[in-house]
Amino acid sequence: MSLYDIPLTTLTGAPTSLGEYKGKAVLIVNVASKCGLTPQYEGLENLQKQYASRGFTVLGAPCNQFGGQEPGTSEEISTFCSTTYGVTFPMLDKLEVNGDNRHPLYAELTLTPDAAGEAGDIQWNFEKFLISPEGTVAARFRPRTEPESDEVVAAIEAQLPG
């Protein structure tokens, strides 16, 4: 199954899939509102603003599996993101990234190794996967890698279409 074919749900409850982003570079990030890494939302939004016109989007995937740091409802998550960080990038409905109920998207994503060659479970909130315009995983960045770090920016720029 292609990443583009996996059914997803937006934070507002609408059906979607990565197929909507075919031909774009997409940075998928499992996010949380009450995490020490939550300020990464600012860097993610900066990337969105800088590269959206060039065929790129961030896609936030709220997850409550790490220390219960995303306990809110969809509406609470949306309000927090927009009022605290001015988030304009699309957000998915809350999902699980590890364990028996791991979302099929993350079942595929976690097969991809990071720069150290390690695949497998998501370590914590704000792990990042860069999807190429062709729908393959181009890079995986662990949670402490800042969104605007040189390595993330270089990877995004290498995947921008056209």
C-alpha cells in the first residue's frame, strides 16, 4: 500500500489522505501541546511559511502516547495551536504512533531508519518524517532535532518539487 492510500482523518473530522499532497514535500510530525518540545511548533510554522509556496507542507499528527502530553479534544488542540503558535499547517486527528493500536501511517513510517540507521518505534513527541513529492520517506529526524536545523532545512530543500 502506498503512503498516499492510507486513510487519515483531519483534526476537524474530515476524511483525508496523503494523496492530497501528491507532488509536494510533506514533513509529518507527531505533536503534543504539553511537552518540553512543544516550542518546536514555532519552527514548524516558520518552515510552513517559508516553503508552502514552493510545494511543501508540515502535517501535524497529535499523539497522547508520551506522558499524556496531548490530553485535549480536537477543538482544544486546534485552539491551542492557533492561539499559542499561530499554526496554519494542516493537522490530523489524534492518533497512536506506537503499540498495538499504531495507526497504519505510522506502521509504515516507523520502518524507515533515522540518520544513525535505527528504525522502529517513535521515541517521543516531535519525531519528524520527510515525505518526498513521489510519496516515499526521504528522511527521519528524531524528536530533539529542531525543525529549523540545517539538516532538516537541507532535506526539505532537496525534496521541493520542480
